[in-house]
Amino acid sequence: MIKGVLRAAAAIGTVAAVGVFVYRYLLTDEARESLRSGVTEVRNTVETVNKTLCDEPDERAAAQINRRRTQMQWEKLGY
């Protein structure tokens, strides 16, 4: 069990080290900027999706409350 965890940690560390090396020494400035802008776009998209998914239940609840209030007002008016 511990050997498996250590192997996984070593593999993750190796991949991270290779990634840092490639980013720092093998990519051109243009490639780095392209990578940064791609990461920024992905981050913004994820944030937008999270906001949409998280805010939706609140909006549904507010709409349901508004719908009930409006229905009660119409009933008071006799409709």
C-alpha cells in the first residue's frame, strides 16, 4: 500500500518537474503566452459554469416565491 502511494507521488513529482522544465526552458515566449491565455480562458469558463449552476437554485426559489405571492394577490382580487 505505501509503496503504491510512494510510486504515485514519485510519478506525479516527475511529471511536474518535467512540466516546469519544458515550460521554463523549451517554450518560446509566444508559446508561454498562448498557454497562459488558454489557461485563463478555461478558468473563466469554469467560473461561469459554476456561477450558473450555483445561482440557479436560488433563482428558482425566488421565482417560486414570487409566483406564489402573485397567485395569492390574484386570489385576493377574486380571480
